[in-house]
Amino acid sequence: MSDPALQFVPREAPAPPPIPAVQTHELSRVYGTMTALANLNLTVNRADLFGFIGSNGAGKTTTLRILATFLTPSSGRAEVLGQDVVRDADRVRHLIGYMPDFFGVYKDMEVTEYLDFFGACYKIPANVREKTVLDVLELVGLTEKKGALIGALSRGMQQRLGLARVLIHDPQLLLLDEPASGLDPRARIEMMAILQELQRMGKTIIISSHILSELQTLCNRCAIIERGRLIYSGPVQGVRGETHAGRVFRVRVAGDNARAIELLRTRPEIQDVSEEEGRIKVVLDESLADAGLVAETLVRGGARLVELREDELGLEEVFLRVTKGETQ
Ligand SMILES: Nc1ncnc2c1ncn2[C@@H]1O[C@H](COP(=O)(O)OP(=O)(O)OP(=O)(O)O)[C@@H](O)[C@H]1O
Ligand SMILES: [Mg+2]
């Protein structure tokens, strides 16, 4: 007989699926007769560092403002951590930190005064506010500037102060509208490092940009929108596959290129062969072949291969292909 104690071991209920950080359902927004956002279905998971990419006028700011509860959708809906952005707007506001693309700063205010003011707006009790302000300043690397006037900060520092401001109430989700625009390369890298640190702390971050390559090492997932429509959502590197651009190789042979080009053109897996600046450019069908085919074709045909390297198709080129340069 089996041990009766074992028969009553309570089974653990399966964990419910996690609530996504952001989910939009057929979200649309029109301004007059102009459709700025059309039936957007977007999911951002918790702890994602999510790139939201599109050219000027694509609808990035419109989407972020809806998620931040500053703009109402014309139709469809959006949820932030399970809360509806229209119905539960107050609750959503406490869960998010929204950094707009342009924000005024009070130039004659001191850095700590400014952050203390926003802390008070979020009803952080006075006795813990000072520590909270110092904590967020440390997070964004502005501790040394705590007594400085905002007007005396560089652009990069002001952007970091803007980030400190949206962190003051310890929100779970950050909505950052082009936080790196106008920053020099060093300030951009610093900003990206801060965002990675925030992701490690468990925050979900949506960052908009019109530069896909800027986000390729930073973000784990991204969406691309164009004319208010979603055209891609998934891992950043997945964008490349979406274009079916083929793989491009550059080849150099000893002697005459013409014979090598002739050899390569006999292979059906090779989409295109052309001569460019003394080298041979070969475009391969991604699913059918790899570099070995190019080498084998040339060597078997008696050509002497000097160089064969894959040309990384720049992400910006991929982006341009995906969006076809359509802006409005
Ligand atoms: N208040 C408004 N009234 C009328 N049209 C608007 C308004 N705000 C935005 N639009 C239009 O909606 C479209 C989307 O604008 P949005 O600001 O969301 O784009 P974006 O992707 O943030 O662009 P950018 O990269 O230039 O910041 C644009 O065509 C814009 O002209
Ligand atoms: Mg914008």
C-alpha cells in the first residue's frame, strides 16, 4: 500500500503567465483627418529594454504619450502593467516614468531643489526625500553636480537630470522619448550605460529613436513603426531576416575577374554577381548557400582566391529597406 502521507502532497498550481509591461490592442489615434497611429498591436515584456524605432512622423511620440496617459486613443486600448491607460490613468501614472522628447528645465533652480520638488509632487514624505534625491543622482552619475544650477549643466547632464526626475518615484516602466538626441557620442554611451544599469535593476524600458543601429547593442527587442503602422516587432537582429536582403560577400581573385564572374554566374544559388572597385560582389540566397559555395565554385573552376569576406549589411541600410523611406 502506498504511503497515505504522499497522497496528500498539495500540488503547486501552475504559475499564471506574467502580465506584460505594455500591451496595446488595435490602438489608433487620429488628429483631425490625419491618422497618426493605426491599429497598433504591441507587446513589451517586463524587464525588456525595448527599442521603439521609426522615422520622423512615424508615430513614436503619439504612442508614448498615450501610454503615459497624456493623450487619449481615438480607438483601441492600451494596458500598462495590467492597468488600462484611460480607465486607470491615475494608477498608471504612478507606475511609469515618462521623459518627453522636449522638456523644459528650470534653469535658475539647483539640481537637488528641482528633484525635491518632483519628489514632493509624488508625495514622497519629506524625511525620505533627501535620500531618494541623492540615490537617483548617484544612479545617473550627477552626484558631483547636486548643488549646481540647472542652467549651468551641459546638454548631456540635463538629459541625465531629466532621467533622474522620472526615476524619483521608483517607477517600474520607463518611457523615454529620444533620450539620446542631441548628445555627443560620449554622452550617448553614458546614457546607454545608465539604461543598461536600470534594466539590470529590473526596470522595463521603452526607448524611442530614429536610429536603428544605435539601439542594436542596447536593446533586446524592438519594434519598427512607419506611418503609424507596426512593421516589425521582435529581436533587434531579427530585423535583418525580415528584409530577405541576402548575404553579400566580397571576393578578390588573382588575375582576371571576368573568368571568376563567369564561374560564379553558373550557380543558381547565387542571386547576383557584379564587379565593384576591383573586387567581385556576390549576393547569396541566405537560405540556400554560404561562403563555402563561393570558395568551392572558384577553386574548382581554377581561379585563385585571394580574399573572401562577408559584407555586414549595415543595420541602417536594413532599416531603410524595411521602412522604404516612407515618412509623412
Ligand atoms: N497635435 C497634433 N496635431 C496634429 N497632428 C499631429 C499632432 N501631433 C502629431 N501629429 C502628427 O502625427 C504624426 C505622428 O507624429 P509623432 O510626433 O507621433 O511622430 P514621431 O514618430 O514621434 O516623430 P519624430 O521622430 O519627428 O519625433 C505626424 O504626422 C505628426 O505630424
Ligand atoms: Mg517624436
